[in-house]
Amino acid sequence: MSVAYLAALVVSLLGLGVLDRRFRLALFDQPRRTALTVALGVAFFLVWDLIGVELGIFFIGDAPYQTGLVVAPEVPVEELLFLTLLNYQTLLLWLAFSRRRARPTGVSA
């Protein structure tokens, strides 16, 4: 049993949290809205994963860097953190680029 992948996911999520706090993009600006958005995204992709498992497309395989803990057949606990990371990162990027587009470009002479 290894926690390397799990630890990497936690560190990555914490890094996103630090950036979010610094720029007040999502969780530190609108926490309820952010939590709901990320939770809905995770739920969507978890259903997607479960369908893939049922169809025999997705499976854990031989993964030496995972804990071996599963939340459902062929769905490791790391998958939940990965899906959270994926959705949170996408939300932060969307908000950051949206702010950049909305920012005035400067004063013209």
C-alpha cells in the first residue's frame, strides 16, 4: 500500500487552495457556490466512471502508487480526489481567465 498518489493529490489541492485564497477566485469568494459547482462536477464524472466500469472500459489495474482503498468496485479513493482536483482547477482557470478578459486594457492617449 502506497500513499504517494494520494499525497500528491492532496498537495495539489492545497496548492490550488493557496492560489484561490491569494486571488479570491472561488472558494474564498463564494464558498457555497464553489462547493456546489465542484460537487456537481465530481458527481457527473463519478457517474461517468461508474458507467465506464460497468461497461468494462475503466478498471484499476496494477497501480503501485495507490492505497488500494476503493469507494466502489474499480473506483479507488484517489479517483474522488482526482475528480475534485480536476473540477476545482477548471473552475479556477475559468474564473481567472474571465477576470482577465473583463479587466480594462489600459488608458489610451
